[in-house]
Amino acid sequence: MKKHISFVCAAGMLLCSFGAFAKSKKPSAPYIMEEFAPDKVNRQLGYQLTGDGNTVVFVFDAGAYGIKAPKKVYVEGSFNGWAKGTSADWQLEPYKGNIWTLACDAEDIKVPGNSGFPEFKFYVVADVEYVTTVCGKEVTRTRQEKMEPAAVSRIPGFQMATNNLILFPGDDPAVVVENVKVSEKAKKLKEFDLSKPEDCATISNVRVVPGTSKLIRGYHPYKISRANFNTEKTRLELVNKAIEDNGVQSIITLSGNEQIISGKETISSYIQNINYSGNHLFIDTSYNTVYYNSTGSDFGKLMADIISFINTHPGPYYIHCRLGTDRTGVTSAVLAALCGASWDEIRADYQKTNEMGIKEFRDYRLLQYSFEKMLGKPMDEVQNLQKELGNYFIERKFVTQADLDTLVSRLK
């Protein structure tokens, strides 16, 4: 994974001018150096592409982060499970002055975060000065602290929230700029016209899954997840209304059987009746399982359990987690594909969740990463998504063709 860095002093090896890049207020494409040399741009971005773009050099400039005495520097990100200083494989080495570097194979880094692009921060162990009082006198001492500084880059298109993003040739920073606007949007209740069905669907994140007519996805019907938004109370009311209006008979909850908070949360009598009838499946899965370990047995068993439940319980069905974003997003996308929905329909549906306006964002590339791991090829090389994804689960003996046929007949 680690690579040797060849040190060069000349800045003339850029494949495009970093001077204009650094000063521009408009998004600029990623650039490549033949060999690594620190400059104003890569010290801001925290990385540099080198060679033919097949190497990522992480660049930590202690001065840019205002850290005087780093002892150890690691990189943590979507590509290593946000490992916080636990592996020497991800430890940077002193380069020159206040700069630390680590060279990695690009293929090891191409694992997207919520933005749809690889995301990272630096994890720094440093000596920090502090003032204390000893015998009535102020004394300056040092102590070791662990820090995860936020991204310092102000170059448009290379950061989201507090994370740095890694873009490769062909990636468009302008896409990130627009997505950041969406991710930072906190919608208030007055911004929704609740007389319109489409606005009710948006605020509640409730909608029919593509390729089906009897599978509905959405937000948790009784757990309060975003209490700081004035839309939350109305959101839960609309979720419950949609469940009743659609005649839901069975529910799949992907966030486990969480207890309600007395006096604040209430399970409707409609859902209680579903529970009493034995038509509620509780599964506790995770973000990492559905996105990064989709080829693992846990995910395969998760989908097998969901399919078995659907095939043996009455519809229509409601599937959800907390926000209806990640666990719901991936599992409902798989079910949509198994029922014949196209990839374009699936990814468009996946990104509708961003319209809720609760300062959460997921790019379809994150979902695509999960799918491509299962399929073993890029999505643009998939000829028949329904058949190829079905074969994936059949060949690994999670389900049978008869199971999938029954699933389609139940959800169509």
C-alpha cells in the first residue's frame, strides 16, 4: 500500500498550472505531478496525485493546521474505516520542515464516503502547551493530545462538512460544490406545502420503491432522530399517515427493536396491531455492512432474511431504519433491482432522500460502490441488473430462484 516518494524541488512538473488553480474561486479539475513536490495547493488539499494518477500522496502541513509539535500523524478516511491511529500502514512520515507525507496506491483509496468521493482527515498526536498554576505562579507545560483537525482547504469542490475529499481525473469539483449546498440546507416546516402530496413525501422521506408497487420505504415511524428540526413532529405524523393510507400490513425495521422514550415517543395503534400479528421484522444492521461489506455473509444473510420475510408475510410492506437513508437506501435498492428496476431509476430514488433538508447528504456513488462490489464490475458494464444481481445471491446460496420469483410476485 505504501509507496516510496521521489523528492523533487522543481514545480515545473505539473500537468496543469497550480498557481491559477489555487487562486481561482471556480472549481478546477484535479491535477497530477509526475513526481511529488509540496506546493500551496496540495498543502491545502491534503493530498497530491502523482505518476499517472495511480499514486495518492497524503500531505500534512502542520503549519496550515496550526499544530506546532506533531509527534505522529496518521490519515483516517472512508478507505480505512476511519481508523484513528491504529495502524502503521496509515502513518505519515516527516518530509521536510512541517510537512509529513504518505504515498499510497490509488486503488486502495478509491472508496467513497457520503459525498460520493474518498474522504479523509488527519489524526494527529502532538505536544500542546498549556498554562497551569504551581505554588501561586503560572507555569507553561506541555501534554500530549490527539486531534482530528477539520479540513483547511478553501479550494471549491474538495471538501464537504469537515472532511477533505479526493478527486481523480474525470471527477468534477463543480458537482461537489452543488452537493455541498444541498448538504448544508436545513429546511423549515414553512418551506413545505403540505397540501401537495409530493411535499409530504419529501419531508417524510416516504415513497414507493422503484420496480415495485407494494414496497414502501421511509423514515422511522416513532423514533425521534432529528429533534432539533421543527419538521420532526410533522414528519413522524406524515410517516404514520402514509403507512395507514397505503394499507401497510408488514414492516421491516433495519435499526433494531429500539425502545420508545416515555412521554416523547409513541407507537401508533395501527403499528401495534401489526406487531401483535407477528408481521414486524426487526433487524439491526449497520452503515458499514451495507456499503463497505456488501460481499460479506452478514449482508447476504440480511437480504435473505428480508426476502424470506416478504415471501411469508402479507403486503404491502414498509421498510425503514432511522432516517431511511443508508440501511434502507441500500436494501431497498437491492430489492428494486431484483424486481427489475433500472440503475437510473434506483440511483435517482436513492438521492431523493437528500431533499428532506435535515443537513444529511448521500451521493449515489456510495450506493454504486456497494453494488459494484457485489457485481464485480462497473455499473456501465452491467447488461441485465436484475439477472446479474439475482445470480450473485443465488450462486452464494443466500436465496434460490424460486425465492426471487416469489419476491417479484409479492412486490409487483
